[in-house]
Amino acid sequence: MPLINFRAVLEVADLVGISVIISLAVITGILFYASSANPLDSAKEGQESKTMFRPCIDLHEGKVKQIVGGTLGESSSTLRTNFVSERSSAWYAELYRRDGLPGGHVIMLGPGNDDAAKAALGAYPGGMHIGGGINQENASGWLEAGASHVIVTSWVFRNGALDWERLEALLKTIGKARLVLDLSCRRRGEEYFVVTDRWQKFTDLKISQETLQTLADKCAEFLIHAVDVEGLCQGIDLQLVKMLGAWSPIPTTYAGGARSLEDLETVDRIGGGRIDLTIGSALDIFGGKGIRYEEAVAFNRGQKTS
């Protein structure tokens, strides 16, 4: 009977044990990564890029409203409101959570909206972006309150120009991966310029391929309202959507003028499937008659399975 080398057996057992431990660690790491991944990334992973419906919750004076964007100034006498909801911000956020609609935005239009915004984020933690009055001092607090990203516009502009020092300071505070730059714009001649301060002040920053390429290195996504058509339900700005589809190298959401389900298909076509669309005033849940909310949800589900 041959002699058994017990030392060799133990060494092999140790190696096998170590291999098992390493394998378990690798598997655990993979599972952790999968569970913490951005739901928008996983929704489109391995698929051809397609336009998706992104929901919104616009807050004004603590209530969910739909407002004609170009009328949002200092004076309430010039404000044109399409809809004031009797439902809470949390009700809308819970609806979006139930229907699997990540990446929508909560926008605080002026003061008096903090409580309603926090209620929405609490109802859909990690599912929505937050914008309106975001700066370096409060950005981390909003992320801790449940926002997946913060949306910043006016704070990174000063005297009509992009303030690169402020932008870099913000990046050091929260990082690129959780920052959305709002480059909402208005037309001036044949070009589009970013507007700030409730969309009333023009900046010198033009929407161009160079602008989008440069700023793509500083944020995770762009949000761009076509302010001239925002809230009017008279059709999207086709020229702007086409430009964004051709020029933007990162996820970009367009908002403004959507009035029918066909607009989702149009944005998908002319934006090359690279631009998502926010629909507000035309939705029946905001008093609109152009699009049923269930149709928009079904559109997304069809995009994910097609």
C-alpha cells in the first residue's frame, strides 16, 4: 500500500480552500456591483440606444404645477399656469417608482418647495434627480435626502458666463457621476443660448458641439429645456433635438412642447435614439389631453423589450 503524503494533501486542501474563498469574494463583488448599478444603465445595457420617457415633478409654492416656462419671472402677474395638482409630490414619485421610471426630475421653481421636494425623494429614493437652487453648499444634502443626482444651472454661471471655478468646486464636493448640468436654452436668431435665473437671463454660452463635448467631461448627464416652447404643448423644437442627438456624447434629456405620443417616436428618430424626452403639461396626470400616462409607460416598456 503506497504511503500517503499528508503534508501534500493539506497543502492541496489549503489551495482549494483559498480558491473557493476567492471565488466567493469575486461572486459577491459582482452581485454587489449589479445591485448598486444605475437603473438607467441596466435598462439600456446590451440594447440599441432608444429614446425613453422621463417623468417630472415641477414644484411651485409647494405644489405640483405645470407652468409655461417663458413666463416664470419675479412677478406673479406674468406667470401662466397650466395646471395645479390636488395630489402631493410624493403621490407622483410613488407612481413613477411603481411603474419603474427612474431618472425623472424634481424641479423646485422658486422658494417654498423644500418640504415637497424631500417628500418626493423619500417616496422614490435613488430614483429621481433634484434641481432648482442647487449649489455647492446644499448639493450633498439633497443627495443624502434621496436624490440620485443633483441638477445645477444658475449657480455655475456668473455675470452671464460659465464660472469654471465654481463648477470645479462642485465636482470636488459631489463628483461627476452624480451631477446633471441643466443647459436649458432659448433661441436667439438661428442659435441657442443657455438661460439662467428662472430662464429669464441669457448667458454667452451657446449650445454647440464644442460646448457639449467640453462639458460632458464635467457631468453625468445634460437636461435641456427648450424654454421658448416649454409648457405650450405646441410641438417639440425639432432643430434643437436634432442638434442634441448629433452632438451630445452623454445621456441627455430634452423637455419642451411635447403634445402627443408621436413626439416620443419623433425624438427617437431625429435624435438617433440618444435623447430622452420629458413630457409634462400634455400628460393626463397633469390635466393634459394629449397623452395618457399609461401610454408613455407602455412606450418605455416597449423600448426595453424591442
